[in-house]
Amino acid sequence: MFYNFIPALYNSAFKANTGLQHILSHQTLARIFSLIYLGILCVALLAPVPDFVDGSPQGLILSSLLDLDFYTHLFAFLVWGILASSWQPERISLLAGVVIACLLEFTQPLTSVRVFEITDLAANIAGTVIGFYIGATSVFPRN
């Protein structure tokens, strides 16, 4: 009789916490992925951009993406904002996300091949704030 009680108690307690454990593991994975994504953003925004003058299909695709620079920054930082919203407390993580978005643009002139552009800065900030709002309200809602 006692042996049947313990598994039933364990199963009911585990089932009650399954939702909480799922959310915690979901947010933990998002936090790990946000750090990986931040590293990718750093490399992408600070690495030299090769010159695509050969006319190859890859060159044409990449040069057209660079022509859409504002939208590329906006989308990249929209994803960053969604991932940054998984961190708590909310105000500090939003502020940190925006500061990182600004720092990545301000450090570009420190490389010899990148330049600071105010439109990129605006896209970085807008993408981070919009992404954070999306993440905080629907992906990682607060209690």
C-alpha cells in the first residue's frame, strides 16, 4: 500500500511542476541562445565586408542585402530584442539590450573597414525595442 502511494505522489507533484519546468527550461535555452546570437552579431557587425565586384550570384545576393542595410539591421536586432527579453529584471534587460545595440554601432569605426551610420543606429535601437516588446508580451510573458 505504501509503495503505491510514493509513485502516485511523485507523479502528481511532477505533473504539477511540468509547466513551470518547461518555462524555465525554455527561458534558459533562450538565454543561452541570446549569448550565442550576441557573439554572432558582434562578428557580423565588426568583421570586414568583402568587396563583391565579381558578379557571381552569391556576390549579387550579398551586395543586395548590404543595400538593404537598414532592414538588415532592423531584423537582426529585432531577433536580438526578442532574445534579450528572456532575461530578468525586465527594465535592466531592455536597457542592456539597447546599450549593446548602440555599442555595436559605435565600435564599428574602431575597425579600419567599418563606419558609423546614424540610420544603422536607429535601426539597431528600433529593432531591439520592438523585438523586446514582442518577446516580453508574447514569447516570454511576465507574470
